[in-house]
Amino acid sequence: MVLQLSEVEAEKFVEKVNFEKMKRLVPVVVQDSSNDQVLTQAFMNRQALKLTLTSGKMHYWSRTKKRIWLKGEESGHHSLLQNAILDCDNDAILFKVQQIGVCCHTGQETCFHNPIIAEKKLAVDAKILERIFEVVVDRIKNPTKQSYVSKLHRKGEDAILQKIGEETTELVLAVKANQLEQIVHEATDTLFFILVLFAQKNLRLQEIFKELERRHQEKTR
């Protein structure tokens, strides 16, 4: 869930931050909450921090342009706020985000992509569902003309249910035909439209996880 604080809550957090050590700026580290990958390092002034906390999207102070900029203001690759953590001296902040698209202007997922020793690429796991779900929620909350999710949401619940029905039928047909690659494809489509339905109904993805956990505990007691 995207973290958005009220003006009062945001101001309380801002007041804790020591901006004086770096001429009214504070260094920030941004980490992908889906896989713990460090995405970038930047700077904020008081206003950028408050905008970040109240909007739920990362804002920074550009030392080059001498202005506040919204991450993704041109590319659409926003960083959706999940948490903000102060360090022990209150003069640096760690932000955990769900990243839409790539983070780096070079097209890389992270700005830190020049290791001395080559590292293995992070394996994709179930956390990708959470990342995609946050993107879906954002596309419904902040619709764009280019977004398929925004267009589908505007068509309403029946249109979403129709897509779920179509993809479920295609999944069944793929299974009956033993088309393994197509099974994966149709199952992915079905899951995607279920995510859209949950976002439209203001249900959280965690509700599925909780229900799975409840059933698991019940069956394994």
C-alpha cells in the first residue's frame, strides 16, 4: 500500500530531520521493497520531503537544476512510497518504494549497476505480484490516456469480470490441450485481471495472502 501522510503527520516527521549538516539538504537512499535492491541515492530539502510524504511519490531536490523534481515526471517511472526510515543521527533517510518501470535514466533497473565484481541478477519471485498491484492501483488512482488499466477501469466492473471470464476459459482450454507455454500465459492473464478487480474494489492483495495463511494453518494443525 502506498504510504501517504496527512499534512500534520508529514510535518512531525520533517521536524525530526536534521537538515543543517548539508546546507539544508538531507541525503536519501531509495530501496525497492519488492526485492531489497538499492535503486538510487539523492537529496531532499524540507519541501521535497514533505511532498514525498503527502503525495506518496518520491520528490527530490536537484542540485543541478536547483529545483524540486518528481521522480518519473517525464518518464512516468514513479517511485511509490512504502516507508520512510530515519538513521540514528536523523541526518539521512532510507525510503522503501515500489518502483514503476526502471529507476535509472540509463534504462537500468538501479542506478548502482557498475559493480567491481559481477553479481547474479536477482531472481523473480512472488513479490512481483505486489509490485504490479501497486502499479495497477496507481493507474486507477491517477489515470492516464495511455494506460490499459485506466481504460478498463473506466469501462467498469462488468468489463473487468468479462476479461476474467475470457481468460479463465482460455486457461481451461490450454490445460485440456496440454499446451504448457499457453497455460502459463493464460494463467498470468487471469491473475492480472484479478489484480485489476481487487484494485477497483479497494481490496488489498494481502487479503489473499491472509486467507491462504488462514487455510494453511487450519489444514496443518
